[in-house]
Amino acid sequence: MLWTIIGIVSGLVGAAYLFLAWEFNRWKKTGIKGPKPKLLFGNVPSILTQKQHPFYDYQRIYNDYKDEPVVGYFSVRTPHLMIRDPELIKEVLSKSFRNFSANDFSNLVDEKSDPLLARNPFSLSGEKWKTRRAEITPAFTTNRIKALSVLMEDVCARMTNYITQKIAQNECTFDTKELMTKYTTDVVSNCIFAIDAQSFTKEKPEIREMGRRIMDFNVTAQIVFTLVTFIPSIRNFYKFTFVPRDVQEFFIHIMREAIQHRKKNNIVRNDFLDHLLSLEEKKQISEIDIAGHGVSFFADGFETSSWMMTYCLYDLASNPAVQRQVREEIRSVQASKKTLDYDTVGEMTYLEQVCNETLRLHAIIPVLAKRCTEDVELTGPKDRKIRITAGTTVTIPYFVQFDPLYYDEPEKFKPERFAPETGGVKPYREKGVYFPFGDGPRMCLGMRFAMAQAKRGIVEIIDKFEITVNPKTKEPLVFEPKLFMLNVVGGIWLDFKPIVNSM
């Protein structure tokens, strides 16, 4: 009896070991170097331990293999391939796009399990992705963004009034991410749903709280991603739900009301909702499709843009000389043009450099994760052939953007590296070492809108307030271990001081 029990236990242990370690020779057999994986944890242990953000595991992998164009590693038990070489990065994102046309997230949800998230172009692949992207592309023309900039002006005025009132109450220190989220929520809500979110007058406006819940699927995401790394095939027969049902119903309801109000009152406004109405008329898209487009824009526009603005203000607060130069440019351009609009802000070239440098230094996620959809053979340095099979997850690390091989003093905030006379960001993009919005056919569609609203908000603050880093900000910045995106532990706190002679 004892030996029977021992045999059963040994068999179970052996089966568990084989299950966990079955793929561990994958990269060795193909001649691709990489760190030795640990049983159960692979090479990204933070996914399970949550002692630190996986960002730091990816960073270690990237830094430990400086001479390798690609690195084979394991997310728990699933083999992943990190692309380090800039030419190969361009190959994956652009030249061989059809072989890597899907994000790794693409087949985790479908229209039945998660109807709104499943309609976000980020979640789609193949023909569905092409259709959705084609529908939404015309919404981001220069003329439409220029028209929307008027709405940004109104929100900027409300933000200044809010900050001024707080300072008058001797509240000079702000959680900058929270402040910027108020701004982007009001801008995006107005542009999409034609409603005032009232983020600067209400403590917890409903639309902002619902927006948070769209992005705040960290616990669900962690469980799902852990399951998928243990059993990759699970995505083929089970689809997950990330957005709660009541959140879906809320956004469908406000989109329906916004459309009915505009039709009933014959309102014509060159905004995002106007584009959705034209889609409804021309292509007969459904109510849920319209809501899906709206929620995609809302979620992407308020969360990622608010982080970009937060980091930019932090960089300016940390670099007073740069902050003064931005302020001088704002004053100079305003004095010359006698106005402050979309075109005027577009002429602020140094502000553009500052934003580009912030985007280089501060990623929102540590890696871009693509899924190989068709077998492909890439050609690496020295004509080395690298074969990648369909189904393999390929990660593109943002650490390339602060690698000393490609950037002089990469740890320093140096906007001059993107000066117009040296080509701005163009030479870095062409080298494959700058991709804050991705690159190739799946490059972020809302990039120009995001930059427009971010720059206008930054101009408003730097013109009217001097900002400095408050000691409540824990430096160096460390990322929250249990969150999906790169949220800073303790937040980013800045002190605001009014400038008497602001324009």
C-alpha cells in the first residue's frame, strides 16, 4: 500500500514537472540564447510573486543579453522571444507586419464575452481589425482635431480655476496624475459624448469612475495572463470578460442619449460623435458598434494621455531650466500670434521636443507584445536566420529607448536630442529605436489627438504656474507591482505656485 501511494505521488510529481518544464529546451534547440528558466516561475517571476512589477524582470533580461539580437525567455512555462535589435524591431512592426498582425491580447476576448473591449482595435486582428481601423481613421483628421481644440480651451480654463482655488485654500501640492486625469476625462468626454464630466467640480463624477473601471482590470488581467502562460491553448476555447456588465451598459446608455439629443436638436459639431453618426448613416453600424468605438476612444484618450502629461510635468518640475525655456517659448509665441489655439501650440517646437523626450523616458507598459500569426524567417545581424513559428509571442522592449547604444546619456532628460535641425524624432524612428506610440500599420491612431490635448494642457499649466517636485514623490520612481500598467508607487506630487505675470 505504501509503495502504491509513493508510486502515485511520484507519478503526479513527475507529470507536474514535465508539464511545467516541457518547453524549457525550446530556445536552446533553436540556437537562441536566453536566461535559464526556473520551474513554475520561468524568467518573469514577478507575474506570480508580485513582489515587483514585471518591468524589472524584462529590464534584466534586456540588459543581460546586450550582444544578442533576440533573447529567448519564458513567461512562467510559455516561450516568448524578446526582439532587441532595432532592424528586427522594424521588421516585426512594419516590413513583416502580416506575420505579426495581432497583439498578444487579441484572442482573449470576443464580442459575446466582452462586447465593448472586443470592438477596440487593440483587441482585434485580421479582417475585423482592418474594418474597425478603416471606420475610425477619418475621425482623427487634422481639421477635426483642430475643431476639438476649442473644447480643450474650455477645460483648460476650468483646470486653472480649480488649481487657483485650491492654492487660495493653501492646498498647493497636487497628486499630478489625479489632476491630469480630471483634465483628460473632461476633454475626452466632451469630444466623444458631448457631455461635461464635471471632473473639476465633482469629487467622483460617474463617467470618470466608470472609465477607471474600464482600465482598472488589473486583478482580472493578472489572473487571465497567469492562466494563459500556464496553459496557452486556453485562449482557443475560452474567452474572458474584462469590462463589467454594468460599465458596458452605462456607456451604451450615455452614447444612446448623446445620439438622440444631437438628432432631436439637429446639432452639428465637427467632433468624434459627429463621425460616429456618419458611420451609423453610411455603414449601418449597430448601437453596440458605436458604443464600442466611443469607449475605445474614451479609455485610450483619458488614461494614457493623463500619464504622459503627468510624466512631462514631472520632468519639467525636475528640470527648472527646461521649464523656464518652455515658458519663454509659450510667451514668445503668444506675443507673436496674439492668440492661443491649435496652430499656435503647434508652432512651439521646444515644447514638442520636451514631449518627445518624456515619451522616450517614460513608457506606460514595459513591452509591446505581438503574436506571430504565420511562420516567418527573419534575417538578423550578420545574415543570421531567425525562424519564428506561428503562435509565438514576440515582445518588443521599450528599454531600447534608453539604451546607451542609441542615445547619448539616455538616463538624462535632454529635449535637445530631438531638435528640428537634427530631424526631430524621425532619425530615431527610422533606426527602430523610438516607438512610444508603436509603429507600422498598428501604430496608435489617436496619437495626434493625444499629443494635441497633452500639449494644450501642459501649456496652460506652465504658462500660469511654476511647478516643483514635492518630497511626497518617492524618487527614484518605482512601479506598483500588482498593477498592469506602470503606475508609480505613492504617486507623483508636485507643488504649484502662481505666476503673477502669466498671459
